[in-house]
Amino acid sequence: MSQRGYKVTSIVAIEVNLVTSVLAVETHPIESALLDHQTLEVWPAGRTLFYEGEEPRGVYVIHSGTVDLIFSAKDGRAKALNEARAGQIIGLSSVFSHRPHDYTATVHSTSNLGFVDEATFHQLLETTPEMLFDVLRLLSEDVNACYECMRDIALAK
Amino acid sequence: MPTPYNLAIHNTCSDCTVRESHTFCNMARPTLTAMDSVKFTSVYPKGSVLFVEGEAPRGVFVVCSGRVKLTTSSSEGRTLIVRVAGPGEVLGASGAILGRPYELSAETIEPTQLNFIGRDDFLRLLNAHPEACMHTAEQLSEKYHSAQREIRSLGLSQTTGEKLARLILDWCAREGDETPRGIRLQVLLTHEEIAQMIGTTRETVTRILSDWRRKEMIDIKGSNLFVRAHQKLSDMVTV
């Protein structure tokens, strides 16, 4: 089933509200490029997008819902120390620098996610050079979110 | 010719002899020439504040030599040292790119040479030179992964001793020198600053270091810290 030109693989008919999606209301080159090439799917709570240490396969655009970023210790303890929300792209840094994921990403509440595979992402970067500045912008957002998370963990008392 | 603080001053990026070892600066000559035309080089003494958390972004600082501590504070005034930046790092990039206040404060912890590029010039450089854009993205990506490692350590370490052991092991891996007395680290941070790197108090850091010294796991001579029992420290780390 296809909606608005997007490839949809889920057997569930997806009603992504593009009006409320951050990616749809902004007009940056990366957002329109990713919107045109993503595979949309509804992910139920508890399903894992990727595991810590796994090689990146692509980026996930969150249209709605939340995703827990879970870190684990050598002894098997695991804890959700951060979360990603609508408007964020998960896995961007790992795909950009082709490094294993730092955390396990598990859906916290039912989420509408768009997936763009790694090869397509890099191809888009080559064919749409303007996208590179948007990658900078998104990475900057991600870095700032990490600092906020560190502040919350270390200084919240 | 004598230079301030005996630093090897690099006046132009295009002729810099150490740029090949620096992630951001290792760019083609046209990009470096463009950077030379917009940057201002200065040498700062220890303790100079470059920018403050919450301040409007004026531009970016590229570290040529020396070290800078990056901190964030809680509303109660507690401070966390997020990391210590070294040569080749660009400071303040996310604020400058997003046009939002700096997320961190930056202060030199030793005499440091920095190149300052104003925000408008930096954005023009990024737009005109994709290579500068790519190198900045690589730096941001590296900072992201490094921040995730810190989040893991802060959130999953079970004891303060474990956090301190991991910090010291990180230093060993990055800048430790093998000596007959153990792995030598030059620690320019005070116990208070070490405490701020792992979210604890100065007293706790002093107590743990004294304990490790008594057990001959480490030795301290001036600003040099010798790690004598690397394996024991490794065994303490669970994250």
C-alpha cells in the first residue's frame, strides 16, 4: 500500500499525520530528501530497532512516539538513560561515521517511524550536497541533547 | 624567538606543521587559506574563559595547542566537566550552527593557542567549502559518541571508585606513557576538577586516591600520576 508516494511495507495501514510531523513542516533539504526515500512503518512498544554494538543499517526518522535509548554494562545490567522523540533521527551519527551503535534503541510507545537505509542515505548526501549542512544541524541538536542528558544524570540531586 | 608560555605558535593554518594530526584542520590548501583569512589567532593563559553556558554564540574556537575544559552547571550551581578538549578540536560549533546559546562553558586549563572564527564567517566557510562542512560533521559525530560513552559511565557505574577508575583508564589509553614506575599521566586537573568530571565531591576523590596510593595501585609525584596496577583498575570497571 502506498501513501503520498512513500513506500510502505507494514501490513498495517499507516496514518502518519504529516501535518504534525516536524519533518513535514520544516523545509530543509534533508527533510524533503528523506521523506521521499523512507519506508514508513508502525512500530509497537517493546520492539527493538537495533542493538548496541551492531553495525548501522540506516537511520530512523521518528514521526510520532518515543524510543528508549538503552545502555548496558559488561555484567548485563541495562538501563534506558535517554530517549528520542518525534522530529529526531536515530542512528544519524553512526550512519554518518559508520560506527557501531552506542546503545540499543527500543520503542517505548507505539511509534510511526520512517527508515532510510545506509546506502540511500550516503547516496542522498552525494547527490544533495545542501543536505550536509542539515546533517550538521541535526548532529548539533543530538550533541546538545547528550549534554542535557549528562547534566540530568550527574547533577540532578 | 621566545613565545608566550614557550608555546610553539602556529600563525597560519596553511603552513601549520601539526595540522595533519588534527582532525578538523587537516584540510586542502584552498580551504585552509579561506580559514586563514577569517580567523584571529591568540594565546590565552590558564584560566581564561572563552565562552559561558547560555551566552549568545559569537563564533567558534579552534584549539591549536593546549587544553580547554568544557563544563555545564545545574541551577543549584553544581558543575560537571563534560570533557577536556585538545588540539584540533572546534569549540562552540553546535551553538554557532544552530544559532542558539552555548550549551557549555569553556575555560583554558593551561596556556592555549586558539583560532577564533566569528559566527557569520564560520557559516560562510561551511557553505563555501564542503570539506570544512564534512570535517565539522565528523567532529560533531565524534563528540556525540564521546558524550554517549560518558552517559553510559555516569548512568551505569555502581560506585564512585568505578567512575574514577574508568576516567584514569581513559587517560592511560589516550595519553599515558609507559615508565618503569607504571603508566605515567600528567594530571593538570585539581581534585575538585576530577570530582566535577565524575559527578562527585572533592573529598571523595581525595579519599579514593589516598586509598589506592596506600594499596600501591597508583603513585603520585607532583602533577604526575603513575598507574601501577592497571589490571586492578580495569577489574573495577563494569561499563
